[in-house]
Amino acid sequence: MAASEHDFVTLDGLRGVAAVAIVTRHCPVFWNTVTAYGTVPNIAGHLSEVGPLFESYLAVDFFFVLSGFVLMHAYEQKLRDGMSIMHFMLVRLIRLYPLYLLALALTLLPYAWAHSKLGLYGNISLSALATNAAFAILMLPSPISHDLFPVNVPTWTLFFELLASTVLALSGRNVTTKWLSVIVAGSGLLLCGAVVLHWLGFGTAGVGAMADGWYWSSFGAGLLRVSFSFFAGVLTYRVWQNGRTKFIFLWC
């Protein structure tokens, strides 16, 4: 079946399950469940749970895997046929930015209100708020904030996915399955060591062993998470494309 005609229905369903799991994490005020990582402050500054699925942050890594798989399916042949890096990134931004801009518009006012009424983001100036908003519009991390994207914190996952997809565009037309295996194995081993030994900011957020990467001091954690997960998805696609379906289950 041609790539353009293939629908991954099961992956779409798994994506939906993962999205619901993430929602339970970001709306803890609706849940009354004790988790392995205790409680975290909610929007009003009170302690509340992280939701019934305390390891739901791993859905982010699953999204990275899906992105690697789907982007390879959609663009590998186009890149090999001569699609430029600039064209690839332009297509990605056209696809992502309108919805991102809508989400940003919906969060700007609550962000300003939470700062002025609740002091949720600390005692920062109006100029700092404007700076954070300006970098958010450009889809870039704020250089003056603790969080990479203080206006809309979950944007950090999109940012790292775009970084990984840029690397894919630079190397995807030539990278071999052997080198993909080396990248995935190496980043996986490093990820295990970093989580256990609390390198690169892992373990400092206090709401999950790997629930890091969304603030500057754990920037390396975000890079390592996407390096392993995204390219695991790329490798899985390459193996699936070669017809080695049984090998995919071994990887899982």
C-alpha cells in the first residue's frame, strides 16, 4: 500500500488514550487520588494531586515516538527526492502554528490574570510578562523565566519535537538503520543513567522520575527524552517499512 494511502488507526487510538492521560495530569483539581509522588500546588497555590495516573507524563515520550514514526512515514521519501530543509520546516510550521497560536491566545489572558491576582508566577514586571509573551509568539523559550514557556508550559514538548524533526530533516535522507540503532541504544542507556543518577535535571520536579524537561535547569533532560523517544519512533518505522514486523514487537 502506498504511504499516502495508509492509515494507522491503532496509533490514532493510542494517541487519544495518551491525550486523556495527560489531561488527568494537568487538571489535578478534579481528582482526589493519592499518588506515588504526593501532592503539587494547583493554580490557586493549594496542594492537590497530580491525577489518578501519576505516571501519565510518560505519554509525552509516547507522543515523541509517534512523531518520529509518522514524520518518517510522511516525509522520508520526499526528503530523499530532494525536499529542502527549509521547505520541510515551513510545512511543519504551517501545520502546527495556527493551532498553537489559538492555544496561546486562549492562555495569554489567564496567564496575566494569574500573575496579577494570584502572584502565581512570582513578582515579575510588566516588561517581563511582555517578554515572555513575545518569545511565546515566536515559539521560542523565554530567556528570563524559570520555565521554558511560562505562558503555555506544555509548549516545551512541541519545541523539542521541532528540534528533533529538524535533525531528522538534516539526516533522514541518508541515515541508515544501523546508525539509528546506535542512536537509540546510546540515548536509551544515557537516559537510564541520567534518571537513576539525577543528571541533567532529572528528578528535581518531584512529580515523577522522568517528569522533567519543561524548565531551564532540566533542558538537558528534555533533549535526552526526545532524543531517545523520537528516534525510537523513527527506527520503528524503518523496521516496519522493511517488513520486519516481529522485530518491532521485540523492541516494544
